[in-house]
Amino acid sequence: MERLTERHAGVAVIKDKSKHKEAMEKLAKVEETENEPASLRKSIMQITLEVSEDICDNFCKYRDTADEEHLCDVIRYGGSCPLDRLN
């Protein structure tokens, strides 16, 4: 998704004035999301967790090193999973 804003002296401004309508629509969606009930935000968090688990199980280069507790070599040896940033 294209970033529509940038900062000038610490103030957020729209980069391309011809995209003002698009930027306002994006802002409106963000504001609407902030006012959604906590149960819906939890659903979004649950979806993110499910997608993260799917990526881990099917695409991670360390997936074949998982033990019976579902811990891969990276986590077992003290590293952190990059997918944790999604949660």
C-alpha cells in the first residue's frame, strides 16, 4: 500500500495533493477502526495469529526443525521468531 503522507518539520502532510481524496478516505478508515468494539479488534488479532501460524507451518525455512512442542531451532536456541512482530 502506497504511503500518502510524509513529515515536514514534524507535521504530517499529504505528499501528492492530487491524492487528497484518497488520503482522506484512508484516514477515515483508520478512525473508524479505532472506534470498533474490542471484540472486533480481538477478531483481527485472532486472524493475524492464525496467519502467522500458517506462515510458520508452511513457509518458514525453520519449519522442519520443530520439535513435539512446536519449537523450532531458532526459538530453542534463544532467538526470536520474526513472525512475533505480527502479534
